[in-house]
Amino acid sequence: MKIHLKVWRQKDANSRGHFESYDLDHIEADMSFLEMLDVLNESLINQGKEPVEFDHDCREGICGTCSMVINGKPHGPQKRTTTCQLHMRSFKDGDSITIEPFRAQAFPVIKDLIVDRSAFDRIQQAGGYISVNTSGRPVDANAIPIEKEYADASFNAATCIGCGACVAACKNASAMLFTSAKVSQYALLPQGRVEATTRVLNMVKQMDSEGFGNCTNTGACEVECPKGISLENIARMNREYLGAVAKG
Amino acid sequence: MALLDSKVPQGPLAEKWSKHKNDIRLVNPANKRNIDVIVVGTGLAGASASATLAELGYNVKTFCYQDSPRRAHSIAAQGGVNAAKNYQGDGDSVYRLFYDTIKGGDYRSREANVHRLAEVSTSIIDQCVAQGVPFAREYGGLLDNRSFGGVQVSRTFYAKGQTGQQLLLGAYSAMNRQIQRGKIKSYTRHEMMDLVLVDGKARGIIARNLVTGEIERHGAHAVVLATGGYGNVFFLSTYCMGANVMAAWRAHRRGALFANPCFTQIHPTCIPVSGDHQSKLTLMSESLRNDGRIWVPKKLEDAQAIREGKLKPTQIAEEDRDYYLERRYPAFGNLVPRDVASRAAKERCDAGYGVNKTGEAVYLDFDSAIMRYGREKANTMGLKDADDKTVRDLGEKIVEAKYGNLFQMYEKIVDENPYKTPMKIYPAVHYAMGGLWVDYNLMTTIPGCYAAGEANFSDHGANRLGASALMQGLADGYFVLPYTIGDYLANDIQTGAIDTNSVAFDEAEKAVKEKLERLMKGSGQHSVDYYHKKLGKIMWNKCGMSRNAKELQEAIEEIAALRKDFYENVRVTGYADSKNQELEKAGRVADFLELGELFALDAFNRNESCGGHFREEYQTEDGEALRDDENYRYVAAWEYKGEPKDAVLHKEELVYENIELKTRSYK
């Protein structure tokens, strides 16, 4: 099929960006979206032009590296699908596709479609862990039985891939879904309860200082999340946070 | 052979590790504060090692090419992690895990290392649970297990089909805690370009900041390479796109011997190639073989009709299906080890029974599992006379709970519903058993340079069992390297910070810059990918699932010629002093073009079949691998001498004091 692309090009963080148009032919339905961009880049290189830079790595929907906004939606039109798992069969012959980087003040553009998401790392560093050293001598793993319901809910929160689509989807560029998923994973486990108070306070403080906006319960984050992380986590984080402040 | 001293401690096998820990030197806490360690790579091995080293008090610098340590490709491991917990009471033990791993590796791994791995496996699970890793649990609240290939017990711990993700995020969280404490400095979007040796010891690295293009010097008292495997030498593999051999290869060029490069794992259950545009392959977890049955049609005409789209798999009657693994290997059936399952799939497809357009696919069928689970569920619900549809609906729900994310991934890629029609699968490159040679302390032949996880060679021999990669990465990083490295660093308590303004750093930086300039100067005929794909074709066709002397010799010549062409004619766009993904790729492919040649040479040298290394000349009458223990019971460790084909072979004889070498049988 034939595809018309409008792609955001930006030399570096300090340059102004702009859209460029490209026409591609012979795109196959079985190609992944990123393989379609590979085809574009191969042709740009052969013309001696600089290829479009984009983040990607595992190409199987788990590492969270790929980003980009496709026709106005983070990770494109398919539900619960990362860009790398999107296939060209989701598009029709003759379609125009607009591709932009994730847009948020806290995610500055590095080049073309690549943004800097290190703010997410800093939020995790502020408290996204259980303080236990490696010793080879903690209690036996089965000494703490955990109700399956809680174990499963914790796991579901823990499947967040840290891609940042929630931020890109949110009109406030809020990182509440991301932050609350980590807070929830630990809050739901007995091992994580010990530091629950300081964790939620520290992580929220860091999140605010990175310049992410606040949550106004629009729910776009949950809709666009490729892993289906639930909005319930935000409610849980708010509860944890209020409790922590009250304890304060 | 003086070069290769494995440093395996004396004494009975089961006591070696405890004794060794008691014997090696320690560094006291005050002195650890004066010692710097560089860890390159932040997958399971690198993240766990750096967190633990920092907890112990060392100053750690970590490097990864990704934008966050959490994105290393360990994250994509699906199935699980082995540990000899024997929670199921099915007869498992440290010895059995050790024995299964040695046998699974076709008797080409080092006995003492593997035993240590089995010993520390139980601590991994305890540690991860303490960290809050949400493993799958049973209704009673205890941890659940499943089975993997090549074993007859249930010892695999898992978190749905995302075990690697959960374990890596656990190690990443431990890293984050140390970053916050200031004990780890994390350098993301940085690539190690060279290892720096001062007076013969590893004393730092040259790294490229991938955002600015800046070349940086970093000094340390020891350097740990936890940079994963080199399977991307095949271009198409289940590795992530960025996975590369650069760090390990640059260390090899500086004197670290490279062991058993021809031992790579071809995983039997991957989604088949769909066309020339393919950029990578996707694994379908081995855990699916717990419940999926692998088959092809019994009749050639049925296979042909399927390929032509005239027949559907569901229309083939039960008696016309060849469940070839169950037929050939009744004892292990669909759970034979990966090398055996892969070769069996290739054998059927080569004989004309393949079931997709290209004839390179077999079926992985869940129908009987769906019905079995459905009936069980119906019974427990008191529905004694449930009809087939009700049973199927119930069964599909159970299969979804176990493997839902894998089925969803399959459907996205292939556009077919695997609950309704069997999956199509074919073997693909998945893991590298070979890697940098290390001694019992995980030190390479360069003093102060260590290799952990997939980057080293020591634990999996010629074939890795499923769910053992996660175990090894975490064993090395949490429980082995942080202690063994102290024995070496005890020499450095008075060394002081490493000065990066020395001649050694000057020269290394200059060489790195020259190499980058050379890559930018190709005549511009072809893209980097063009060369990578060509290399991949040579590797897959001549060094893939089956190999022979003639084709291996051809491969050696072809790769050398391709490398020459690459340097003369590659086109790298952009600039060296800014963000440039083409230049990043070019550097990686340049090293693959050397490694590939050594790979072929190693396969050519090994005149036997063992594990994933299958030489057509050496097979039994029924097509099984034929080992030659008399002449090849050794680790082939290669010393760099310029052109890969001139590499010098050093042998580490493998000594088995505790187990008897047998022909591996899964029948």
C-alpha cells in the first residue's frame, strides 16, 4: 500500500522542530509500524539524507522504549498496543499518518521523535523500592503467604513498562498513573507496607518537582496505556498520600 | 595453557563455594569507600551486581546504552526463573538442578560453577520476594511453580509471561535505592567503546555519550561487563535491536579470551519470519510447551494443501497429525530441551511438512489443554454434563489466565486467534551460551575485568535450559561477583582514585576516535543495515541450526570479505559529535563482522556435535548429536591476534569429578 507520512523533525533539544512529508510505496500489511519507519530510513540513507531518529529496542512491547504519537494518539490507534506492536494492517492504502514525539514539559525532545524520560527514573529513585540489602539470608520466600487477590493486583500494577504514554495522553501531562502504579505495587504487599508512608510522600514530591501536571480524573491515561494500568491505582495513591500526610 | 587457570577451589563439590567464600580476601567497609567499580550493562546481572556492590559500600558507576537501566533486554524474558526450592515436593534438590543443567548443557560447562549456581538459586527467590517481586501465587498464598524443558520437576517460579520484567524491575529498584543514596552514578544513553588497561589491569573505560557524541573517560579499580549476548550477529533474533557485542569484543581485543562463540541457542518456539522487511523475531515462551502440543501433518499432501491455503489445521483429523516430539521422545515429549526441539522442527520442515507459506513453521496447539482445563473447571463447578462449548469457554479462560499476554502478543503480530487455531512457530536465535572466558571468580583473562550473566560462558555449556538465564544473571550479580571481586580489590585499598589523564587513557581515546572517523568515511554505497542483513544471512545459512566443515570455511571467507567491503563502502549519515543512531549501529555491526568470523572458526574447529552446535558430519543413525568427549571435552577460548581467523586457541579441559558423562537421551 501507499502511505503518506508527516514526521516531526528536530535537530536537537535547542533547535526548533518542524514537520516533513514523505511518501512511501510498497508497504505491506504484515510490517510492523517501526519496520515501515525502517523502510523510510533506508530510503533516506540511500538518498544521503539523515534518517528519522526514534527510540525503540525490544520491539515486542515490553521494554517501554518506543514512544511517539501517531495520528494524535500515543502508541497509535490500537488499544493496549505499543508502537512497536502496531502493524500496518491497522492502516489503509493511501492513508496519511502524522508522527510526533511525546509532548510534555517534563519530557524534553532530544532529537526528532526521541524524548528524555529520565524524570521517570528520578521518581522511582525517590522511593520506588523496598529497602532490603542482598544478603542471601532474608526469610524464606514462602514464609510470607500473600493472598492471591493482592498478589495479582500488585502484579497488575507492576506490569507498567514506564513508556510515558500516560503523560503524553494527559491534557495536564500528569505522571500520576505511572507513579501510582509503583506506589500500588508495594502498597498491596506486606513487604512494601513498612515504608509505605515515606515512599508515597517522597515519590509524589519528586513527581511534582519534575514539572508534571496534576490529575483531573479525565482517564485518558488508562485508555491510552498499552498495558491497561488501571485508574484505580491513582485512587489508591491518593488514599495512601492522604493517610501519609495525616500521619505526617 | 598457563593462561587459563579456572581457579576452581579444591575439595568436595558441594563444599567448594562455602569454602571459597571463607578463604578469599575481604575488603573492610572503610576501604570499600575508596574503591570504584564500573558496571557496564544494567540487565539482570548488571543491575543486581551494581546494587549489591553499592550496598556493600563500593562506589559504582553503571553504563547502559538505553535511556533507562530498566529497559535492558532481560525485561523481555517471559517464562520464569529456576530454583531448587522443592516447594512442590516432587523430588527436586540442589543436586538435581545441578545435574539437569550440566546434562542440558551437553557436558560442556564447568562443573563447579554450575553447582554454585544451583546452590544460590534458592536465595534468588527469597531475595526477590523480599524486594516485592510479585511472583505468581496459589490460592493458599504460597508461590506457584511450573515446568520447563529438559527437566522432570516443577521448579520454575514465574510472574505470568513477564518474569524477566518483574525480576529486572526488582533489581532496578535496588539500583534506584543506591542511586538515591549516591552510591551508584547511573550513566544512561552511554556506550562503552573500549576497555582501558593500565599496567595490564583493567582500570576504566572509554564511553560515548550517545546524546552529545562526546567521548568520555571513566576510571575504576575494576570493570564488570554484564553486556549480554551476541545473538544479533544473526541480524534476525529474539534479542532487542540494540543488543551488541561491542563491550565484550573490545575487551577481547584488549586480551580477554572469548570462549565457545559457536555455542548459541536456537529457541524452538518463535513466531516465524513473515517477509524481507522483518527486523526482529518474537519468542513465544517455552512455558507454552507445558500445555501446547507440537505437530505437523502426517501426510505430505496435507502439508502442501495447508501451505496453499486450501486446508486449515483444524480440519486435519487427529490420526493424521504427527506429534513428532511425543513420537520421538516419549519420556520428555513436548518438554525436550531447546536444541532437541529446534532440530526436530527443522527436520520435519526440511522433509516438506512445514505449514506456512515458506514451509518453515510447525504448529503449537492448545486445543487439548483448553479442553482438559475446561473439563476440570466444569467438574469443580459441579457441571457434570457440560457440553463441549461450555467446557471450551471455561478452558479458554484458564489458558488466558496462564498465558494471556503471550496469546495477545501472537495475535497482534500474526493476526490469527491462537485460542481458535494453532500457533505457527519456528526456531530462532535466542541466547548465547558462549562469551568471555571467566574463572571461578568470574574474572576474565584481563586482571580486574569481570564478566557476568550472558556475557560470560561458564554455566550453560552447549545448550541452556529454559528459565536458567534469569537464574544465572541474578546468581552472578547478587550472590557471586560482589563477593569474589573483593578478593581482587583487596589489592587496591591503597591505590587511590584512578587517574584518567594517563597515557593509557590518551591512547585508548585516540583509538576510539579514529575508529569512529573511519566508520564515517566509507564511500557511501550501502547502509549499515544492508551489511548487517548480509552477515545475518551468512550466519543463519552456514552457522545456524546445522553446520558442516565446507560451509563453515566458506562463511569464514565470506565474512572477511564482507567486513572489508563494509569498511570501504558503508554509508553512515550525520555526524560523530551528535546524536547519531546510524553511527551507533555501524560500531556494533563492525564488531559483529569480526565476531561472526571467529564464531565460524570455532564451529569449524569443533569436530563434534553437542547441544546447540550440530555438525552434520557427527550424528547418530537417528539424527541425534554425537559428542566426542575424548577430543573435545574442553572450553575453546580464543585469543585475539588481529584478523579473527588468526585467533589462537587455548583449551580449558573440563573435569567431571562428580558425574558420569553420558549420551544425552530424552527418549
